[in-house]
Amino acid sequence: MFEELAARMETIAQNTNVKVFTVSNWQEYFYPYALAHEGYADEKVRKACYELIVDSNKNDPETDNADVVERANQVNADYIIPKDYIGDQSRTHDSMVEFQKQYESECRAKPYYVLQPPFDYIYTEHEDFYSSINRFALGGLQGLDDEMQVKEIKRFREVAHDGITVHGFGVGTSVEIIRACREHDTFLDSLDIGTPEQSVINNAIVDAKMSQFEFEIPRGTRSTNVRAAFAKAILQLLNYLLSPLPSEEYMNEFYGYDSVEAAVTDQGSLSHFDAGLSNDTTA
């Protein structure tokens, strides 16, 4: 048992490009980095990882900063994500200001301040506030295609101050994201992924390109233990892909292109789209 755990942890440790957090509702497997929403974070999740991020529950509009801080303190979380509002820059920014003024001092976990895209716009608009912050979480990425995710993250890095830590919410594990993480050590410092647990719940599994295909898993007593084993393997696969361990020949064959820039087509600035830039704070 210890040999298997040591081998798994050695592979994870080889991934020095980006720290991968699993979005976890399960306690049936150990993985060092976990993110749990405020409604699911408990002592069992805490014991199943080394580092825990407690996030606000996006599916519960009634959740506020006070709720997230209370839960983070209860489970002794390492990091906390203040309440954010997907696609609404103004409301998310107001929540970050509220958190800093009213709650940060009573929270033992270290906060990641959330931005909604376009990130470069909101950062420069309120640079006097964000210039003193050193941990950022980039939200609202799930609604963007793979190439645009890469472009928006890079645009933020270009305007943000030095010495920051950047977490990517919902970026997925596309070819473009994996390539960018491997080629640019300042692209993302960490990301979270729900695919390992959600895919096996939906009777699917992923391949080396993180593409899902049908994979039937029986249901019944303690079947979650079986699913957990596959979720753990998917996390192992992703960390392996992000490490220097795969052969260059294999990575060139499957991840192509001479550089990430060659893979990213010019699709214009996100500011051309409706990204919550108005003063209307209606969710």
C-alpha cells in the first residue's frame, strides 16, 4: 500500500508546472489538493487531502461571504474563495471589497480574490485595489472556448503586477490549456478540475487528451469506492501529462504545434462581448 502511495505522490510531485486541485465531494480516496464548495466541505474532505480550498457555492445564491468564512474556519481550510458571481464583474468586485473590509481579518484561510473576464479590464479599472493583492482566482472561464481561455489568462498576466499567484477556475483540461501550462511557467500556478469525479459518475472516463468516452461502472453497495479508484487514476494521468515525464515524441505527436501561440487564433478581445461591464449588478 505504501509503495503504491509513494509512487503516486512521486508522479504528482514531478508536475511542477501547475498544482491540480480536484473538485471533491468524496472521501473514498486520498489526493493532496482538493477544492470543496461551502455546502460540501466537511472534516472527511479535510482529512482526504493536504491542502484544501473552500469555495463559495455558486449553485446557492443565498451563500454569502460570512457563510464561506464560517465553513473555512470550521474545517481549517488552507485557502478560501470569497463569494463571486459568474459573469458579473461589478458584483464580484464589490464582494471582494466587502470580504477584505469585513471578513479577511477573522478568516484563518488565505484568500484568493476572484476576477471575472475580461480580467485585464477589471484589474486595470480597479488597480488601486488589486495592486496590493497577491493571490487571484480567475473565474467565468467555463463559458469560453479553449483558445479564448488561454488568451484571456495571458492578457491578465500581461497587466498584473509581479509576484502573484494565479488560480484558474473551470479551465478544463483541453489540449490548449495543457500545452500552455507546460510551455509557460507563469501561465497558471494552480487550477481545479471536476472531471475526475463527474466523468465516472456519468459513466465515462478520459484518455490522454482528456476526451471523455463511455465507460460503464456498476452501481450498488459501495460502488463509490470503485468510482473513486478511477477518479484517482484520472488525476494521476493529468499530473503525468503536466510533468516532464512523457516522452517528447509522444507530446509532439498529440499536442502538436511549435508553441502555444501557433495554436491560438486571434479571436479578438473579450471586451467585445457582454461580460458584465455595465453598472447593472443584477445577477
